[in-house]
Amino acid sequence: MKTPLRFKRRPATALVAMANSLSMGDAVPGGELSQIIGAVVLDQAERAALLAAIRASNDPDCGLAVADLLAAYATEAAEAEAQARDADQVIGQWAQRLAAGALLASFGAAIAGTVTGGLAFGLTLLSFSGFIFATASRIGGRGKMRRRAQARESADSLARHVLEAGKLRKEGK
């Protein structure tokens, strides 16, 4: 089980601090950065706090750095979503074919008289469990794809808002 990341500050202000740190050439751990961005893009309050933190930042290019980090996160989320979609199709097709083959084999054994009585019934039930596995795996895969798609869309949207806020800030000065 993954332990929740505990931030010393709000994820939004941590993201701005990391963007400023990156612009100064400092190294930032990628896993921690992904967790912080994930916490920001999926929470409305953190999204608003991010825009406020960028506006309050002394670095005029902070918004560009944050937008770049968000765009990179969105690209990674899109790749993860595509991998989950591919895995869902492969696992789903494999499980359906395996279950169908087992079902046909159990019916064939029962019809041929090789297996009779409770054993034939048990083999048939066992082959039906393959269909249940196929359905469960597809449902789990679809949930992952949905969460990754939401994270990607949210990161894309937030990157656009950050860039737009940066344009408005420059026009206002």
C-alpha cells in the first residue's frame, strides 16, 4: 500500500517552489514532482491556490515553468492511459478466449461422457469463472483509464489557465 505524501506546504505552493527551483538549475525528484502535480490537478482548491501562488511569485517566468511541468505531466498521463487501454484490450481478449475455450472443452467432455455428474457441472462452473475474471479485469482497467484521462484533461486545462493567467499578468503591468 502506498503511503500518502505529506507536504510541508500546500501542493500548489510546493509546485511553484519546485518550478522556481528547476529554473535555477536545481534537481527535483521526479516521483515527488508527479505526486505534487497529481495532488494539484485533481483538487479544485489546489488549482485555485496554484494560480494565486503563481500570481504572488516574484519570478515572472514562474507561470511558464509551471505550465511546462503540467504539460509534461499531461503527456505522461496520456501515455499511461494508452498503455492501460492496450493492456485492457489484451487481457480482456485473452481472458475471453481462455474462458470460451474452457467452456467448450467442459461441454465437449460432458457431451462425450468423459466427465459426468458433479465433475462435469464443476468444470462448467470453473469455465464460467473465466468470464467473470475477464469482466472484472476489464472493469478495473476501465477505471484506471478513466482516472488517467481525468488527470490528463485536468493537467492540460490547468496548463492553459496558467498560461492565460501569465498573459493577463504581463498585460496588466
